[in-house]
Amino acid sequence: MKYLTHLALLSLVFMTSCSSEPSSTEDLINKGSASELAQKQEELNTQIRELKSELKAIEDKLSSFKKDANFALVEAMELQPKDFKHYIKVQGEATTDENILIYPEFSGNLKHIYVTEGQTVSKGQKLAKIDDGGLSSQLAEVKAQRDLVKTRFERQKRLWDQNIGSEIQYLESKTAFEQVNNAVNQLESQLKKSVIYAPFSGKVDEVITDQGQVVSPGQTPIFRLLNLSQMYVSANVPENYVGSIHKGTQAFIRFGSAGEEFESKVTQVGSNISESNRNFKVRVAIPEGIDFVKPNLIATVKLNDYEAKEAIVIPENILRENAKGEAFTYSLAMENDSIGTAVFNELELGKHYEGEIEILQGLKASDVVVTEGARTVRKDEKVKVLNFQNK
């Protein structure tokens, strides 16, 4: 076939030469000298060699097009090691240890309320006063009695120190003073309960009982006091993560109702696993400056339970499974920038998160893996890469 092609090409050259210079060529053949004919022959041979070279290049290119047309078309990606993190998601809610209902410790009429709702108060600040029902007057009388008994005791003690008087007189005066003094202390303690003080610094979230109402210990809540600066998110974590969640574990808190997410850390891990749900509690700090969070606000918490440095990670959607359920994928042994041979890779998988999966065995850094078109690829088949990307 190539022989016929070369003859045709030679004929074409002669025809062209003859048609363009018929008289000179004929004259050379009929009248030219041997040197002139030899020179003409060399010119024609040079033209033939150049045309043959161009024809060969065209044939090779056409041949490559025919080969490429039979290759499966794929997209591929070069693997690069990266840090891989896995997170678990649990539900939690915002809370604070300093969120209490304040009950009175004294029965009586709520005589005065000194604060209003929304007011910020300091620890120990007076919040309300309950009518003491004459207890303050009673205390004043007992204090006067104590002063008299104290004077008698001190006099008797001086005499006893001088060996004057009997021991029984000294002991009786001492006992009388101690009894009256204890009575004063008890009345002062009871009277102190008639005043309600703030147990910690915070905000008066609600005034529940109106001034003038009769209140009773343990039955009548008067205020709700809370401290929003000490808030955190409390969440339950399944027991199978007990070995991977620790104090200091990275966490992300998302408040869906506010559309906000914040990075934080686990500040406390519970030591008890609930028998009812097999969960343990964790506490995650709410960063400072977050002022929109309210107690009982629902949150989604992401906890970093696994991390691998310089891991081999691939998109989860390029995995394939054989009849035994074993995972595999194809990498490429590249011949050039666009042509490669499919290599079968059986994989050992690690954890997966948000569309990516860690490969423990089966692939290595700089491997080129098929990302699109893998379902049409067969082992050891040559493929053409349309889109090659570096991960």
C-alpha cells in the first residue's frame, strides 16, 4: 500500500514538474548534458524526500486519532497527603450552673422588693425584705437581757479569780450568759433570713412574686436569677466514643435558630454513663462575647473524635465495590499527560466525613486516581484523561 502511495507521489512530482516547465525538462532530456540531468534528478529526489516525510507525519497523527477514539474517557486526580479530621454530631442545649429560682427562708409578708426585672446585681446585694413579725423587737429585748447577764457573769468571774464566792455561783452565771447569748445568735440568724440577698452576681431575669404577698420557705419563688457570663452547652455523647472525647477536644457549636457557628473546646467530660441511654455528658464552653445565647437554646455540637496527619484521602463517591463487598478503585500508570493504563487497587478504608474517606492501605501519595468514568474502566485498560487535577 505504501509502495503504491510512493509511486503515485513520484508521478505527481514528475507531472507537476513537467506541467510547470515542459520545455526546459524536455530540453534537458533531449539536449541536456549529463551534469544538468544529474542536477535535475537531485532536485526531484529532494522534493520526493520532503513530501514523504510530511506524508509520514500525517499518517502517524491520523493513526493516533484512531487509537484515541477507542480509549475510555476519564477524569483523574493526583493524590496529595492532607490532614484529615472526623467529627461526630450530637444535640445539646445552652445552660448555666448559675440559673436558679430564689425561695425565701422566712415566712411572712413580702414587705419590700428592691430590684426590678433585667437589673444586674452583685453577689450579696439585698434583693427583698420580708416582714419579720416583731422578731427584731424580740431580738432587742433579748440583747438587753444578755447585756445584764453578761455584766453579772463578768463580776462573778472577777470574784472567782480572786477566790471569792463559790464555784457554783460562777458556773451558774456563766451558763446563764451562754444561754442568753445563744438565744441572741439564733434570733439574729432568723432575722437575717427575713432579708433576701443575691447568692451570686448576675441578672434578675424575673420577679415572680409581687410585693405585699405572703411567702413561705420552699413554696413561694420570688426571683429568677441567672449569670449569662458562665454559660456552656451540655450534650450527651454515646458511650462508644468514651475513649476519643476528652477535655480539650476541639468542638464546633452551631445555634440553628440564630444561624451562627463557633469554634470551642470540651471543658468537662462526665465520669458517669447513664444506664437509661448509655450516654455520658460533656460540657462545651460558649466563647466570650456571644450575648444572644439564652438558657435552654438548642445547639448542634460537632466533636473531633479522630485526626490523622498526612493522610491519603479520596472523594467517597469514586469508591466501587466488588461482589464480595470489598472496596476498590482505579489508579493510572500515566504514559504521558493524557494517556494512562488502569491499575486495580483494593482498598482498606478508614473513617469518612463530609464526602471524603481516609485510605489506610491501597493508595499512596502522588497516585493518580480515576474520579469520573471509573464504571466503564477495566483493569489494565488504556484510558484517555480529559481533565487532570491536583488535589
